[in-house]
Amino acid sequence: MDEKELRKQLSVAIDEKKLVVGLERTLKILRKGNAALVAIASNCPEKEEVKRLAGKAGTGVFECKQNNLELGELCRKTFRVSSLTIVKQVSK
């Protein structure tokens, strides 16, 4: 996946309210197995832990070239974002 594809998926996830930002929330969702995709900033402090949990859950990880400030801007936030998660569609 490239940055252009990530931007497209983020836009859709934001519109569908399936985007979750924040390291702790990302880790929690990965532990539950509810993540479709995880993106981590270049300076994410828990990068290895996120990748380990994502591998265990079979979730794709996109390692961004952007730092946490730039990743925040990418997902339309006014604050730093170390990691974000696109949540799986929950079937009813």
C-alpha cells in the first residue's frame, strides 16, 4: 500500500466513522482482533509492540514516512497521532 491508497482509505474511514486514533486505543483494538488496518507514524514510541500485535491478529500495518504531527494532519486532526486504526466492519 502506498501513501495515496492510505489517504483514500482514511478518507472513507473518516466518513464512515471507522477511524480510531491513538496508541492505547490501537493496542486495545488489536488485542480484540477488531482492526482492519493500522498505520503508525515514523516516530511512534511503541512501533514494535504494534507490529507484534498486528502480526498476531493478522492485521496489515502501514509504516508511514510521516511523523506523528504529519499523520495527525493526514487524518484531519489538530493534534499529534502516533497510530491510527481502521476498524473492521461489524456484521450483525
